[in-house]
Amino acid sequence: MQKIGRRTFIKQTAAAAAALGSGSIAAPAVWAQGGYPNKPIKFIVPLAPGGAIDFIARAIGERMTGTIGQQIVVENKTGAGGTIGMDTAMKSDPDGYTVLITNDNAASAPHIMSLTYDYTNELKPVCYLGRQSQYLAAHSSLNISTVKDLVAYVKANPGLGIASSGVGSNQHVAAAWLAQEAGIKLDHVPYRGAGQAINDLIAAHVKTAFLGPTALIQHARAGTLKLLAHTGSKRSPILPEVPTLEESGYKVVLDAWYAAFVPKNTPNDIVAKLNAEMNQALKDPKLLETFTKGVVEPVGGTPEEIGKVAQADSVKYARLVKDLNIKTN
């Protein structure tokens, strides 16, 4: 369990360090006067530090710590493709003191891992925090500049390893989908989050990856990695030079969302308070600058809006997992 400190946040999200400026945002502690919260709130992140979920949780948490009168504490609860952390949050007391910060793995993992429950039904949505595409990256030692180059290389060298943040992740699905579209064989190499995957990728222990751009961008700018394409429906205004996979000739479109959830029976008034505070945080200029550095598009909105998105994605992933014949092994 880690407190959100400026030094820790900078270390674990180096790509966005410049956006933090002078540190935490001071603001009146207005919530504590109403009785909730009267102790620290825990944000559970189901993947390791260094990826977009951890990055978003710490950015939102730092902003909220300055406004709610209590500390936000981030706990990275990793393992089993993120399901250990999501299970922990799902089974926590519904009192508003445990909040899950996750992405659409909550919609994909139950179908890939054949769970008997669906997180999009078993958790109560709070707020749509942000979205970003997943990026296909190759180590510079491959001398590959485009997706077509990669496809040609893999056809000549079947079974190239491709890293992801874990089994059951949207990146796992994207890799399987690309392999089917391109008629190639890729060997999935899952990690416990982008922070671990990126270390092996830049060391060339694995030479390709589908990861969020938050973990990739600084290494791409340094020339260690080449960003070949991404899964979005249109080019990112932050990285306009990177084409979509669809532009590259492969019909793989899969945007990732990032959101906050709480246990199912959490009172609606607590959910409303959390939602209001998170929406306010997403308007803060320093947080917006931080998100831009991490290639995250802020969203916001009501619990009902992200709830509908999450449940629609669960239906989509159920279809994709079946069509792509994705297995946990």
C-alpha cells in the first residue's frame, strides 16, 4: 500500500512528470464536514505501477486528497490478469472507503478467464475517468516501421512474442484480433501490468507489445521503440503521427476506457459524492496537463453513462473472445 507522494508519483509515471508542477493541489477540505469521509479512502489498482491505470489513479487521487479532507491511498493489488484486485474491490465493504480504478479489463477478463460472474454487473459504476487507444510497439532492433513490415517479419519468423499487461486484458484481445486479421501467429506474453512489460520490452527480452501509450511514449521518443499503430477509430491529437490499425489495413478497433467502481451495495449518496469530486478533478488544469502527457483523454460524466459503456463492452468482449477463440493458456 502506497501513499500518493509527489516523489513516488514522478518515479512511477516518468512520462508525465513535467505535468505535476509544484505537487498536490491545495483546496478547502469540504467533505469532512459532512461526515464522509472520516478516514482515508483506498484506491485499488489491479495492475502493477507504471501503466495507465496506476497513472490515472495517482493523478485523480492526488487532486482529491487536496479537496476531500482525507488522504487517498493507492494499493496495487496485482495477479491473475487483474482479477485479484478486481475481486478484492468487489468483496470489500460497501462503505465508500474502497474504490476500484480499472479499465475495460473489467469487461474482457470474465469472458477470457471463464469466470462465473461479470464485474460490470457485480460492481457499481462511479465515474468515466478517461480513455485511450492501445498501441502496437516494436523494439528498434527489429528495424520495423509499419504494421505491414511487422506482418511480413512474423510470416517469415512465426511465433514472435508480443507482450501485454496480462491475460484477459484488452491488449490480449487486440493481439489475437490482429493475428487473425493478418493471418499470422503471435505468442502472447502476459505481464502483471504495463510497468513490468515495458521493462522487458525496452531490454528486448520481448520485441513487440500491445500496451497503453502512457508506458510507451518516453521510450518511443528516445528511439528505443517504434509505435506502429493503435487500436482507436481515429488518430490521437496527442500522437497524430501514429496511424490507426484500420488505416494500416487491419480492421482492429478497440478503445480502452478507465473508470472508478465501488462494491455493489455502496449507498447512492456516497457514489454521488465520489462522482462529483472526480468530475471536478477532471476539470483541473494541472490534472489535464498530466493526462495529456500520459496520452489520456479525460471524459467524466454520470455513473449511469459509464455503466452502460461497461456493460456494452462486456457483450462485445464475449463475442470477440468466442470469435477469436482466445484461451487463457
